[in-house]
Amino acid sequence: MALRFIGIDPETGDGNCPAVWVDETTAGAPELIVQGWLADEGTRTECAKDSPKPDTEAVIRLPARMVPLIRKACDAAERSQLR
């Protein structure tokens, strides 16, 4: 697996999370890899009303200030798929 690092939250204090990558090697189509804060129980319960979460998934939070990085990751994934 070769992940393409897109960026990290520009306001992160110590270089940890949240962050986003693109995996251009997945079968079928590229995938976004997102690291964020685990959502609290109330948020997870609200999300489960629309989309029940299996054990293999997690509900995470990302700050809105990361929208430009998410866009960049989406664009990179789309370009990779068109190759």
C-alpha cells in the first residue's frame, strides 16, 4: 500500500491529527483515508439513525477548516481514477 499524504489540519498543535491521504492502489477506484477525532457517543447515536455502523467502521469528526484538504484529496483520487 502506498498512501499519498494530502495534508494535516493546519491548526493542529503537535502535528498529530486530523489528516487525510489518498490510496491510489485500491482495486476498482482510489479511496480516501481520513484520520480524525473519534465522535462522542451522542454523535454516534445520531449518525446510527441514518446509517447503522458495523464494527469495522468508525464515526469521526473533522474541523470544517479541513475542507480545502478534503477537496484536494477528492481531486487527487478522481485524477488517479481517470488514468
